[in-house]
Amino acid sequence: MTDFDPGRRRFLGHLGLAGLGAIGAGSLLSACASSASGPSTGDASGAVTIQSNLSSPQAKTAIEKLVESFNKQGKGKASVNTIASETFRTQLPTYLTSANPPDLYTWYAGSVANDYASKGLLLDVSDVWQGLTEYPQSVKTLSTDASGKQVFVPMTNYWWGFFYRKSNFAKWGVQEPKTWTEFLALCETLKGKGIPPIGIGLGDTPWVASAWFDYLNIRVNGAPFHRELLAGKQRFDDPKVKAVFTRWREVLPYFDPKGKAYPFQEATTALLAGKTGMFLIGTFFADAAPKDALGDLDFFRFPIIDPAVPVAEEAPTDGFFASAKTRNAAGAKELLRYFASVEAQEEYVKSSSGIVLPVHPKAKAADSPLVAKGKAMLDSAAELTQFFNRDSTDALQPTADTALTKFIDKPDQIDAILREWQASAEKVFKG
């Protein structure tokens, strides 16, 4: 369930997981979505308003259908206001701190939700969780803030990987790599055929670069160091972090030079058209892909760099949290219970691209080889991370956007870039 933003989070919201990895009330209380960018205010009369970042066509349709189904049940009324993903991300703090905020929001679990909860902005939904007895403890923990209250209800998660078209790999005579050495060889082969090997979409979606930083860091230094770094317990100018960028420099010559100018949606189009070879992205990208292309998609895990480092994967979890200032807490909680159900999650998967994973352990995912492969990859991972801002805060994400895009432009200035990044991060951590 995601329409990334980074989070997050763009899988298995975006897990998407999330992804993770969300309404203006009208007299008809329909599930129609608005393209307005302003907040949709809460309604004390009973209609629950959802502010949604699920703006790609399939994800937008899926959340609208869920709201329509909820309204037909007679347990409450809701409407959804859809905001462009990047606008939503930058405006979320404004929504939450406004005098009359929307009731519910699509967003992400983990550290990012805990950060908003620590500011007193999120509704305590622990009583909702009392009824979610079939969910595993790990998911409940991910939905719990530092004070021990549940503040988030998950719906989907998703995975990240290098996606490609099977028909193009077959045409080019190449295969999935497993190691970093094999990956570099694949890039060289594609470049030799005149194909930009690696797609990237940084134009107005610069957070996409964070996936590269996350994966290289968990492959080189491991998930525990990565989490500590994003929590301010390690330094961005540490030699261990510089080692991440040393590896990244090895593949910069293989990036699509046009990718800095357009967002991930256009990078998706380039991949599907065979104008790039592969794209490190979350499954949410498929919500912007034609349905007839989905059967030709495949992916491989981010290559292993150091076999001694336990394998971690990015698995963002997406769902909902509610404003602490909602004027309809009971209605918001009733809607959250519905979103947490098997019925709702299976309906969402069916209405979306189908390559996100429902979080409810009894909900069925789409029956496709691609989904089975993604689930198996996550199940085999030694550890799971979320995404840069999901494992830190939304406030830290812009520091990454600045540092990483600057590195891609000027890789020879890495020492200065990391010093600046550390200085910016310190300001965030100090509040």
C-alpha cells in the first residue's frame, strides 16, 4: 500500500511495508478523491477524513474502493482526500499541527511514527490493538511508540530490489547477479550494448537515492550499525560511512545520466521501455506501470558485498495513524479496525498493482511468481530495515536528499559532503 514517498519509505507500502510504503467530507460522503493540496478537516458529525498520499492511479483507486466498502457496512462514514506524494510528505507536519486536522493519514510505521507520537501529535490506538490478536508481536512492536502506546495500524508491506524486464534481459543475453563483482560485470555488459544499466529518478523525488545508501550501508556495515547511524548514535563522517560511498563510486558511471532530471515515475517508464536496464526501487513503482507489463517484471536482491555481513533487506510497512486532535476518535478507530482486517487488506491488494504484501498473517497475497519471490526473500533475510526516514525521522530525510544528490554530482567531494551531512544531522537530533 504505498505511493512512495520514502518514506518510505516509495514498498512493501511502498511495506508499503511504509509502505509500508492516505478526505474531505461531503454531503454524500462518497469515496471520491480530491487533488487539492490543502488539509481536509475533521468532521465532528461522524465522517472520518483520511489524508492520503496514495496518488498513483492504481493505489488511489484501491484506497477509494476500501473507503467505499467501509461506508457500505454501516459502521461509520469516511471520505478520502488524495495528495501528491511529495506534497504530502512535506506538508504532513503542517496537517498534524493544524487547528482542525484531518482524522487519519496514510504513512509509515517505526521510528517515523514514533517521532510524531513523541510530539503528542498521534492518537493512542492501543484499544484497537486489543482486538488485533492475530498479528505477530514484531508488527505490534513496530506500531508502538517509546511510551508503550500503539499509535499505528499497518495494512501492507513490500520489498525493494533491482527490477527489470525479463524479456529485455533475455534479449540482451544477461542474467541476475548475486555478488557485487557479478553486478559490476552486468553493468559493464549493458553499457557496452549502449544501454544505461541503472535507472534513477531524482527529479523532485530525491529520496530515491536513499535506497542506495541504505542498501550499501547494510551490505557493508550491517543493519545494527545502520540503525545506530540513523538514530544519531554513529556519525555520518565516520570512515565506515565513507566506505559505503567508495563502493557507490564504483557504479556511478553506470547510472542513467538523464535520471537526475525526472522523478521515479518517469524512471519507471524508461525501464519498461527498455531505455535503462534495471532500477533499484520498491514494489510501489508498479502502481504506475501498465497492467500488461507486470507479467514481464522480475527482480533480484541487492548484491552481496561482504559474505560475512548478515543479509538484511528493506521491508517498509505502510498503514495509518490518526491525529491526536481528531474530533471523531471513535469513528477513526472503527475505520482503523476495518483497515486491519483480512477483508480490507485482500481487497486492497486485489485493487492495486497486486505486488504488495498484506500485513495480516491470514490475508492472502496475490498469487504470482513475483510476489512469492519477494516474500521468500524477506522471509530468508537475517534482518529487516524500513527505509531511511522510516528508521530515523521525516526531519532527517532532507539531510540525506542534499548529501546524496550532491555526492552523485560531485563524488570527489565526499569528505566535505559527509562533514556537512553530520553537521546537518546534529541539528536535527538536537531538535
